[in-house]
Amino acid sequence: MTFAPSDGTLVYGGGADALARNAEALSALPVDEERRAPEGWEPPRFESTIAAEAVVEGRGTYDKRARRTLRFLPSAASGWRFQRTDLSGAAAIPVTLSSVRSASRALLLGAGEGDANCLGMAEHIIAHRLGLCLSNLTVEAASYDPPLFDVGSMEIVEALQVAGTREDTTRPLPTLTVKQPVAILRPGGSGFLYWAPAPAGDRQMHLDVAVDFPTAIGRQRIQFDLCPQAFVHGAHARTNCAAREVLLAKTIGWLIPKYRNFGYTRDNILIAGQKRYHNKPGLLLPNGKSLEAVWHRACLDLVAALSLLPHGWPCGHFVSYKGGHVLDVDFLTRLQREGLLQTL
């Protein structure tokens, strides 16, 4: 499906010619799957939280010997925040772009001085803010180390769905978009992110996401509307990594355990070799092609990054081609810093 940037697009990290070349490369990829919002569905208009407490537990991401718990609590305050219950007097960690300490391997969020009051791999948790239309929430964690699950983030999805939703019709939820089409090129010039404003009267976020890996994952592309139905489908997708990364994590990774995912198993991640998967892939199309990698990138990485935006619901046309955590955070931070976001 052809993609062409709008005239007058502001481009970071390169020029219009480089963006055009990337757009042409994206357009050459067929759309493997499309999921649109159900007829009549609209983005939330009011703030909401869960109606009851929800708890999930799993093996540690960084310490496979430990069992880790997350406690989701209803909140009357706007936005999401993490609370480390194992640190006496620790400040709440707001789920905002300014809380990002690192995005190199995953999203590390923190508050205060130093790196004690932090939470690792936060993207797989905060994605549910927009994915399930829950604007206000407090998440308690008793360590830096969040739990991993065998089916993407579905244990979180199911726990929050059981808890139910409580909407506050006295508090309208703002709608956010960009003032003009904006793009950022990936360093090296291959890959980009792009956000264009929504047409008048359209409050939905339409996403076009593509990945291209030199492994069995290969090229995958999906298009979908950001809504709970599409998000829950994507939330089944596990993190993916190359077989070489698994080997490194299990060997020299022991030297720097804080940054190695020792909780990875053949069940909770997708392992891709050069020509084949080393375990069973999920989210298969009728032709046997797995879209697990691109759905994970879309819902549990990109939607998580969008969940770091100022309080509100984002709308417009968003494209991610060969994107990643660092580019996501850089792009959204620039939009906020340069005053390119607006409330409708």
C-alpha cells in the first residue's frame, strides 16, 4: 500500500529526499494484516480508571529465580504512576517522557536522584494505558524487576478486564495531535517515524507499522486503529530476539545482570535464527507467516511510547518503519519540547 508523506512535513535527522526514499521502501511492503476499530467505536471522551484492584505475578525479567508481582490500583489522579513499595519514602514515578532514564534495550523509568527508584522494561506495562483506554492508574511494584509472562502481556490484560472500568464523566479527556506532519529518520537513514494530524472530526489514531529484520522474522507490516480490540490481539505477542542474543544473555550477560533478561525462556520470548525460528511462533496468518514480531513492536513498544505523552488521547496517522525504543522516545520528546503537540 502506497505511503506518501504530506507536503510540508517537518523532518528531523535528515531531509525530504531521505524521507521520500524511506517512504518508497515502506510502500514496497505489502500489508500483511489490517484491523480496524469496530463500527461505531469512539476513543474515550472522559477520564477512567479500574473499578477494583488487579494483581499479576510472574517470574522475574532480570532474576529468573524470583517471583515478581504488580498491583494495579484505581486512581483519581490524572495519568499513570509507578510506586516502588520496597523503597521507604520513594517518590512515585510518573509515566511521562521526562521519567525515561534509558531506552537502549527497553524503557527504564525512574524518579529522584540516582538509579535506585526505577522500574525496568516498563513498556510492557504502560502500553495498557492507551491500549485498554485507562487514563488513570497507580501500579505498585516491589522491585526494579517486573514479571514476564508466557503470552505477551495477556495476564495483565485479563486482570485489568476482570477489574472493570470506572469512568468519570465530570472530567473530559483531552485529545492530542501534532500541529503539522512531522517525521524523524533513524540514524543511518534507514527507517523513520511519522505523525500527521487527523482530519477534522476524526479522533482515532491510525497506525501503520512495519519491521524488517535480517532473521527469520524478515519483513512484516500491519495497519490498525488504536482500540482495545486491536490492542488485545497484539498483546498476545511476546518479545522477540535473535538466537545470538539469547546466547550472550546466558554467558557474558552474567557480568552485567541489571541489563540482561535472565528470565527469558523458550516459552516467554520468540527466538529467531537466521533462517528459522528456534521455538514456535505465534499470531500466524492462514499462509503460515507469523506476525508476532510486528504486533509486539506495534502494541507493546510503540503504543507504550505513545502512553508517555501528556495526559490525553492521541489521534492522527502514525507510521513506524524500522522503529525502536530510542527513536520513539527521541521523536516524542522533540515534539513536546518544540511545542508541536496541540490539544483539540
